[in-house]
Amino acid sequence: MSGEKKQNVRMIFKVGAFLAFIMLGYLGIRSYKRSVEKLKINKCTEEIISLVKNIQEAYFSSTDYGEFDYKTAERMKLFPSNMKREGFREVTNAYMGGVDVYYSSLTPDRNRSAFEVSFQGLSQMGCMALLRLDLSNLNAIAVAGFATPTPSGVLDEIYVDTKPEEIKDRGRKFIARGIMYLSDEKAENACACKSKDECSVIWKFK
């Protein structure tokens, strides 16, 4: 083999090795990002479960959440301690996004017998995963995904006896029962914050 051919072969191997290195690096970064996402999703799951349990236990003997809001929850120390992160004045979720709570209606004539929790600043993947989270054992009534930061209170007119078909057409809100089987298309439409971590998930509980 001539010297020129050998040089060309070496160049091909060098280019191939370089491209392989780039591809491995890309796959490594992608895998790392997915692992971080899963950790955040798992942490958010723990946070919403702990927070809801704290609220329900605090109001166990009452069917009226009164003027329940963020300041009330903070005063009653209902937020899990790990949601009070260093450098933040207010509690945050695992995505470092805002958290909001507010009283809500259970039925048209019982307008303070439920409450809502909002997790904001979520990625699209996080939003879709939390939107599908089955919290029926915590008496979840409804859940909604949004592409922008959205506070609690927007599910106020969804009641415990609202028919699912009525909910689906109202601002991308979905009934909690069966939410795990929500199609990818509908979940992606609700959580359409593809470029930034600006999605929100709001749950309603009794």
C-alpha cells in the first residue's frame, strides 16, 4: 500500500473515531438529562404526596377549608421541609418552580370544601409525567396541565360529580380517574412548553 493510501486510511479512521466520540458524547449528555428528569419527577411525586397528606390531616375534622391559601399553609407549616430550599424565599418544587395552594369547590353549594395545588416551572416531560400521576388514593378530583405558569384556582368549577366528557373540553382539564391512560397527544398538547421549563400541573383534592 502506498504512503498516500495509508495516509488516507488513517484519515478515515481518525474522522470515524471523532464522529464516534461526538455521538457517544451526545448520547451520554442525553442519558444524563433523562436521568436528571427522572430524579426531579420522582422528587415532585414525593413532594405532592407529602403536601396533600399534610393538608388533609390538618383539616381532618373539618369539611371547610375556609380561606386556605399559600400564607395559611406556610403559617400552619404544611409544606414539607425539603421544599424550603436555600436561596429561595418561598417553597419550590424539585424543578425549582413555584408552588401554590388555594381553597376550591367540591360541589356548586360547597365552595370551600376542596383545595387545589399548583406545581409550576416544570419541563414538558415533568408536566406529562405528573399529569398522569394517579393520586386517586388521596381523593383527587381533577388535574390539569398548562404550558404556562398557572396558579391554583382554575379548577374551581370542576366538581366531584362533573362528568368526564364535560371536563375534557374545558381548557385541557382532565378527570383524575383514569389519568394514567391519557394519550401522548393530549398530554403533549396540555404540556406544550417545549422550549422552556414553564409548564404547570394543577391538582384538585377533597
